[in-house]
Amino acid sequence: MVEAILDIRGLEKTYAGGIAALRPTDLAIRKGEIFALLGPNGAGKTTLIGCVCGLVTPTAGGISAFGLDMARDWRKARARIGLVPQELSIDMFERVGRTVAFSRALFGLPADPRRIERLLKSLSLWDKRDTPVRELSGGMKRRVLIAKALAHDPEILFLDEPTAGVDVELRRDMWGLIGELREQGVTIILTTHYIEEAEEMADRIGVIDRGELKLVEDKHALMARLGRTEARITLAVALDVVPESLSGFPVALGEAGSVLCYRGSGEADPQTGIAALVKRLVAEGIDFTGLDVRQSSLEDIFVDLIGDRPEAKPA
């Protein structure tokens, strides 16, 4: 069994006025994994991260990291955790190199100019090391936040919307850096507006909505269980009804009988899958001129779980 590096039990946060930002939540994060937390705006993602990083005081529940109780040994535990916040909270008048080095010193670590140089170079900030932060573009300021979060070599890294509103180049660099950190054994928990990034990078997915953690599951298992396969088969000759020989397949006729529409679950029986359907069509002499197959994405599954209400935009 993979070791849990972060263990959250019964965590709750209720703000003044009775607003439940986070309902009782249990979550175990495995050492070395990339965990993506998805949910609409206001779902509780940032509150959860804030509780772990000491920015928000929980109403109830407990958190342990590295086997340390965050309530009793928060200094030791927090020194091993990095956070890239959603907001640009940074001293705009400080120079890039100094502000990153200062972040390392905040955790009681000795100066390490070579480490800071390597970090700044990996984020294309080395040539900006003597530039005041206020003179940087929005994307470059985001890079500085990432460098500050990594300056003390954290073992757990929280990324709260790290690529929201940044340019394509930074997004590419960011995900390349995440891949490198993963190879070094860093555990990464992220929220992201770009669900395709979670689909590509994450090992496990958590979906949170209205303060409630609805599910936590291995990404591939989730997509197999809740995903679906859709296909449109353009028939050479229109049909009036679905032939009896196809009754065992999840198909229906569309467009005046000229298209056979297939919709199967992510765990479809091989006997009723697309390949089996095509073989049956050939065997029955039902000619077709086109086949368009589409697998559902993680975003499709997200919308199915949360609903298509206006505020349920992935974020």
C-alpha cells in the first residue's frame, strides 16, 4: 500500500453567518502522486488548501502531514510544504532574486545561491533576477510565485490555479516543471481551470462541489467507470427501424434513418462495443459510408457530476 503523506480527517470550515465552505471531508494524499482537485468557483478548493497551509483555521477535524499533527507541529510540517496561491501576493518593490532567496530564509534554511540560480533558470527568470517585481508582466509575476514556493525544497507542493490567465509558454514551462518535480518525488496537489491539464497530468482526481468532496478516484478508473463512447455511423441506405440483429447494442436511428447513433458506457461489454457493432454490420450486409467515434473527456464527466448550471464552470 502506498504511504499517505497527507491525511485529512473530518475537516470542516464554517464561516460567520453559518456559511459552510467545507463540509466534513476525508482525504488521503499518496506520497509522490499528482492529485487534481476539480470543482466550480466557490466549491471549497481554496478553503481546503488554506486549511492545510495554515491560512484558514478549520472549524473541526484534523490534518496530519509526514506523520506530524498539523495542529501541534505545524511549524515542522509547514516547512516541508510549498504553496503557489491563486492571488498575486508578493512584494512588488523587491527584486526577483532577493524575494525568492528571502522565501527560503523564511523557513530557516541557509542561503544557497546555486539552488536559487537553478530555480530561476528553470522558470526563465534568471535574466530578471535584478528586476523589481512590479516591472514584470503578469505571467512573469506568476513565475516568481512558483519560484518562491519552491525555494525551500518542499516535499508537498500545492498549486492553486497555477496557470489561470497566463500565456501558453508559461503553461508549457509550468507543466514541464511539474513533471520534473514528480520525478524528484515531490507530491503535488493542484486545482486547475484547464481540465485537460488534469486529464493529462494527474494520477487521481477529486471532485468537490458546495463544500462536499463528491468523489476521489484513480483517473483512469474514473474515466472507465463514468466515461462513455459515442459513435455516428453514416449508413449507405437509410433504415426505417433498427434491425432485430442489432437489438443487443445501445443504438438508435437518427436523421431520418440515415445515421446509426451508438452510445455506450465507459465499461461497455466487449460484446456490445464499437468493434463488435462494426463486425455485426458487415456480417448483416448493412453498408455504411462513415464512422465517427468520440470518447468522453474528463470535462464531460465533470459536467455530468456537477450539473450544467451556470456557476458550475470548472475552476
